[in-house]
Amino acid sequence: DILHPSTGEKIGVSVTVLSINDEKMAAANRRIQNKKLELDRRGKTFKVDDLEENEMELLTTAITGWNWEGDVDFHGEKPAFNEKNVKAVLKELTWFKKQIMEAVGDEKAFFQH
């Protein structure tokens, strides 16, 4: 469940995420590492834009679905689950993105059900 950044209350959006240890996440991580190695091989440096792009790739891989309930919306609508909408929400709502990053890294939470 996504929480309001100032009140800590559930806002009506639930997101399903993969564990950082999931094979799909490992594959995404390998793609990112390969890109970095290729840049190194060509004598180019990794830039902040590259880091942000890689972070977005990992997060869009991690999110496998979402549900927007009640009155909560994004720009007046309940966004369909697709890569374009996931990227738009994560880019604009940094507090949302932060919660997803924390959830993906919370290995213990994946064993509490």
C-alpha cells in the first residue's frame, strides 16, 4: 500500500512488486551492468542521467501491477497499468517512487505472508 507522504495514511493505491532477489530483477540488473561495462570499454563515463535511467528500469521491472481505488487519481484519472504510466507516476511523484524502492529492497516483507 502506498502511504500519503505527510500523514502516513493509506491513499488507496496498492502496488505489487518483485523482490530485489527475483530472477527478473537479477536480469534487469545484469542488463544495467552490461551497459556500464560497455561504456567503460569505450572509454565513456557513467552519467547521472544513466543512473536515473537505470533506476527507472529497475523500478519498472519491479512493479508487476497496481490498483487505484476510491477517490485517488493521477491527473484526473486512474492510470492503467503500463510502462508509460508507471514511468510517469514514478517521475512525477518522488515520494511514491521512494516507497517502491523501499518495498523492493525490504527482503523481510516478502516472507511475511
